[in-house]
Amino acid sequence: MKEIKTYLDANKQRFLDELLEILRIPSVSADPKYAGDVRRMAEATAQHLKAVGADNVEVCNTAGHPIVYGEKMVNPKAPTVLVYGHYDVQPADPLNLWDSPPFEPVVKKTKHHPDGAIFARGSCDDKGQFFMHVKAFEMMLNTKNLPCNVKFMIEGEEEVGSKNLEKFCRDNKKKLACDVVLISDTSIIDNKTPSITVGLRGLCYMEVEVTGPNKDLHSGVYGGAVANPINVLCQMIASLHDAKRHITVKGFYDDVQKVSGKERKAMNAAPYDEKQYMKDLGVNDLMGEKGYTTVERTGIRPTLDVNGIWGGYIGEGAKTVLPSKAYAKISMRLVPDQDPKKIEKLFQKHFEGLAPKSVKVKVTAHHGGYPVVVPTNSVEYKASEKAMEQAFGKKPLPQR
């Protein structure tokens, strides 16, 4: 361990400088105007992998943004760890809420970060995390402490649904073969309570369009006679939950995996302060499905949320328009054993059925992902548990 600490101390500033450099690249995958920056980030990721000693480094083109691959095979008989991460980031909007420009990283101390933290888009989702693994690999290789084979697969479309990742994995089964996949793109309970994420909810992301009249109308002339698509859309969305906050889409809960009372009890044993939770979020009360705690609602229960809604006039001042169209983006978080493809069809059928004759409805599926739960009794889990216990001084809790 001494040589590891010596290497880290000697290279800490360089590690930080290199991370800050890639944080300056606005690799926003959702916006086509940043496509060149996304490609630049892929190339930078490949250069860093080469610099730290990875072999067979490639920038693999896909139908969308590239996937970066690299490996170091030290022993064909040793286990192989595949490190997954993503170099793309979310859009930084709204920019006026940033205290500093999102792609000009700054290190500063706050009451939540007394030792200092990096503030920039991507610093903790996921450039900071995947780069941590790259630097850990560099340190282990240079101090001759690499006990296993390591592969890297760093993609550029995670923030837009990883549209081309499945095909890449299927087409490169042999190249990606491994014993365990290591992902650092989640969270821990808090800095004093280490945890390992053993389950992630899946996703089904939809967009809906409601059309009324064939053009925008004047509300003073037509108001009260013609259906307002925004009003209708709001009513349709409101009906997607009942009074107990259950989702009303027929068949939505049919495949939901039942979680045992024992596991629910273990989940709720994790440190949780509801008053502090509300204070941190600036809310006076919480809302969610009846019969479940906040910890359960965010871990083992499926959800449906509106992510965006728009239509009509939203410019400065007033315009008494009765709009022709209204739109919303709606996402559903899924749990084992829900299938995003099945939920997509159930939602479409249900939502179209909610529409009155006075409007037309179009439902478009964007992307989805399957939920996952991993065992806590595997050799791989026990190894990560041991490592975190050594780093934090206490055993981590499994978290979903």
C-alpha cells in the first residue's frame, strides 16, 4: 500500500488537472450542435486510455456517438473486470441557475463540501467517475499492483438512452467478455454511510402530442366552443394517478416483482432523516404511492412523471391564444420484472383511450431500459464490499 500512496501523492495535481481539462469539453449528446464536441471528448478519452497503458484502444463508430474501448490483459487465467462509464453529459440548461459556467470547472468549498468539490457539468455524472477508474488503473499498472485483466467501455450516449450500446455489445461479445462489470454512475447514501448500488430501476420514456383545431385560435372568439389541447392534456395527465398515487395504466403493475418484508425492513434500516430530506429539497411535504416509505418509493416501486410540458404562447407579455397543439414528455421508472417494451404499448393504448373526440393524440416512444438487481452474496460483491469497508472504515450497505 505504501507505493500506492506514494504514487497518488506524487500525481494528485496532475490527475486533477487532466480531469478539469476533459470537463471543459461540452459533450452534450442530446443536442446535435455539440456533435463535434462529443467526438472530441471520445478522442480525448481514447488518448487518456493510451497514455495510462491500455492496449488495443479504439474509438468505435456507431450509428450515433462513438464508444471508446481499451484493455490490458495481464493473465489469461485471471478474472476480467469490464469498467463501464460514459463521457457524454446532460444539457446544462437553465444556464442562469449556475453560479459559474458549466463547462468552466471550479474547485470550491461549501457547507456540504468542506474539503472542496469540483463544480462543472459532468464532474459527478459521469466524467469524474470513469476518469477515477482510468487513474486507478494507471496507478495499479505503474506500481505493479494490477491483479486482473481490465477492459474499458466508455460510451457517449448514456444521457440519451444508450441507443446503440446494445447492438455494440451483441456485435462484440468476444471482445467484451468478462467476469464482472464495474459501474460508478450511481450514488451512496451519504459521505458517512457507504453503500453499494445493487439494483437500478429501468426506464420507459414517451412523448405525447394532443391536437385540437387545425390552427391557433383567438380565445375571445372561440374560447368555450373548441377544446383547448393544453386543458385536455392536463386532464389526461392528471388521470394517470389515482388518489393513492397508484398509476392507472391498465396492466402496469402486472409484472412488478414482489419484495419481501425482510428486504423492505433492511432497506428502511438505512440512515434516513425525512425532515432533513425535505429541507434539502426545499419542500414542505412529500408525495408518493400510499403504503410505501420514501426509501421504498425511490428504490423498489415504479413511477410515472411528467418531465416537460409545453404549448401555446410562452413569450413575454400576453397573447390570448387558444393553441392548436400541446405536448408533454413522460417517463416511467420500472422495477424487476417490468419490460419497457410492454409498458410502452400499455401506456400508448391507455393514453390514446383517454382522449375525448374533440382532440387527436399521437404517442411516440423515445427510449427505454430494463431494470436490474444483482446478488449480494457473489464473490464480486464481497470484493467491492471489502474494498469500500477498507476505504470508509465501515461496511457498506446494499442499496436499491
